[in-house]
Amino acid sequence: MKKQSGLSLGGFIVVCFVVIFVALLGFKLFTPYTQYLTIQKTFRDIANDPEMKGASVRDIKMAYVKHSMIDNIDSVGPDDIDIEKDGDNITLSAAYSVKVPLVANVSLLIDFNATSNK
């Protein structure tokens, strides 16, 4: 006789629970990470814009406001941006945290540090 091998009902339930938990976690974390990538792209676009090379800090913040309205960015406001100018080089950066509610009173806190230097 051959020995049976396979997945028992209890093992199947555990595997399903783990897969569902990972999928729910992925769905919850998708929005903060896509917004982080959008913020970084916006910072790079502004820093590499030839019109921004001689612009004032106020003009750079207004350009960010325009980009954030188009891209629906609400995690970082214009006052949260650190702007460093070194000659013609502009570096934009912002450090911020996002609290993602998982289940009941359990939340996940994620710290992001978006910059135009990448």
C-alpha cells in the first residue's frame, strides 16, 4: 500500500488564513506606497524642471501644490517640504508617517522619507 500524502483540512484552513491575511495586508498597504512613489516622482519632476532652477521657494511650493492637486496627494502639504538649493540644483524632501488601520484597534504606522535625490 502507498502512503497517502497531501493537505489535510486543518492545514488547508491555516494556509487559507495566511493567504487571506497577506492579501488584506497588501490591499491596505497599496495606497500609502503608491502615494509615496507619486510624491517621489513629483519631487523629481519639480527638481529637474528647467523653469524651477532660478525659482524662489514660494514658486517651488506652488508648483508642488499644482502637482499634488493633479495627482491627488494628501499626505504631504507644501509646508511639509524641505527645499535645499545649491546653485542650480534643487533638492526636495519630506519625512512623514502614515497610520494604516488593520483590524479593530490594531494599526500599522509607516514612516516615509521621500526625496528628489534617487
